Amino acid sequence: MTAPILASGPHTHSRFNVPRTMLAVMLCLSPATAFGLFHFGWPAVLLFSVTLAAALLFEVLCLAIAGRPILRFATDGSALLTGWIVALSLPPWAPWWVGFTGAGIAIVIGKHMFGGLGQNLFNPAMVARAMLLVALPVQMTTWVPPVIGGPGGPGFQEALAITFGGGTFDAVSSASPLGHIQSQLDAGLTMDSILAGMGRVHDQLFGFVPGSLGETSALLLLIGGVGLILLRVITVVIPLAVLGSVALLSGAAWLIAPDSFPPPQYHLLSGSLMFCAFFIATDYVTSPVTGFGKMIYGIGIGALIFVIRSWGAFPEGVAFAVLLMNACTPLIDEYVRPRIFGRTRAGKPLELGDTQ
């Protein structure tokens, strides 16, 4: 009689496994994704499709080279979600090869060069975004207003020319809210005059502003993030730490120098902050494991985002902030540990009756 094979730890009980977790995240991303695809039109749909297909292609190639089961790992949803996040962080009318390259960087360099799912030190999608920003600053900072891509925008054939043929349309270039503020401050304008010409704040809340494919609607990203919390895919610690630190620092800077810094609502509703707080910073593999560690990690990301936005060369600092704090995660886990049952936080055995 052969001994039974133990396939997994008998003590592990959870309704979530890797495929279900990835599916839950993608479902919560769907509202913001659908909004972006609708408002930016066919070029965004084509770029999104190419990026996801490229992520799956690179995943299959890496699995084949490593000699791992292709069907099992390629269908767990991790590569699809990585490609999804890369696509949402790109300018919606970027050429196809930008999405293809970004997916390749994320899967090959960000994920499999570290050993595959669960082994990567850095968030793969943010590795791709940072490398693309440094290597392709023009393509990664060319935006279009949402009204151009939506109803009345380019048709399918015109979109093919934009995405695959390098075609362009007149008067489509625009600046994101953060980029506009930075450029106008550099030109010597006051904050009041800049904000007066930017339109209503609720345009940023709902997403009627230029920006990356899936990051313009702060409201839909917030709804999706709340969905992740309600489904218990993530906890509220990292999102609150990221958003709270940005709000606190930007609010203090605005009160001290209102002519040089925008009000906190512009930081909270603009750029990739909501996307980062709920869908990027909360990545299981690259974030700390303890609650206090998650708080330190989230505050660090928020502080770095504010610093890069305010004084950096790029108007958006999410990718660099996340990668820097990813590098700090092992250090945080080393010094911020949960108390071992039966021992003090210093690791010494508890005395009988001691409740420390």
C-alpha cells in the first residue's frame, strides 16, 4: 500500500487561492477600466488588448524556458492581472509597442528573473512603468482629452492607424492635471490662476480629465478599492496610510505656501494615487506582512509620492515611490514582527500570568 501524497498543508483553509484572488482584483478594476476604454475609444481598446496578450505570451515563454507547467501557471490570472495593471498605467493612445514592451519588462524582468510568482522583490507592473518613463518619456507623457476618444472619436480603422501605424490626429495632445500644474508653476504663474483655469474638481473625481488609461476616475477606483476591502482581499491599512500621508503632507504644504502647492484634493483625485493606494501598494508579495509594517510602508509611499510630485522631474511619482518602498519591505519585516505566541515582543518567554 502506497503512502498518501500530501498536496498542501492540512491547516490551511481559505476561500481565496491565487486564481480567485486575481479574479477578484480584476473584477474590482473593471469599472475604472470600462470607463477608460469608453472615454478614450478604440485606440485604448487596442492598446489594452495588445498589452494583455503580450503579458500572457511572455508568461508562457518564461514558463517554457523554466520547465514549469504552462497550463497551470499561465491560467492562474497573475500574468493577466500584471498586464492589466501595466495597460491601465499607459497613455491611452500610446503605440502598440509601448504596451508590448511594458508587458515584457513586467513579466520577464519584474517577475520571472526573481523566480516567478511570489518571489519578486519589486512590483512587476511598477518596474515596467518606471523603466518606460525613463526610457520613453515622450510616449509615456503624451495624453489625450477623454472627449476625443469617446463617442465621435476615431473609428476602428483610424484607431488601427494610431495604435499600429503611428498615425496622429491634430489637436489631441493635452496635459494631465498634475503635469499642467507643474508646468505652469515653472512658468511663474500663481496657484490661484492655475487652478482657476483647470475647471471643476469633480471632473477629476469622475474622470473627465487627461491621464493614463485606467487612472482618471478617482471615484471608480475608490469604489473598486472598497470592493477589495469588503471581499477581504486587502485590508484598509495600506490604502489609509497612503492616502492619509499624502493628504496630511499636501494639506500642510498648501497651508504654509498656498501659492506654490495645490490643495490636498488635487493630490488625492489626480494621477495614479487612488490606483496605487488600493491596487498597487497592496500587492501581497512586495508589501510587509504585519499591520504596523503595512502602516510604515504605506506612509513611506505616500510621503515619497508627495515629494516626487512637488520637487521631482516627473509630475507623478507613484512608480518610483512604490519601488523604493518595495526595497524597504524586507527591512520592515525584519524589524517589525508580530509577537510570537507565548513570548514577549522582545522574544523572551512569558512568565506564568504575564499578559504582556
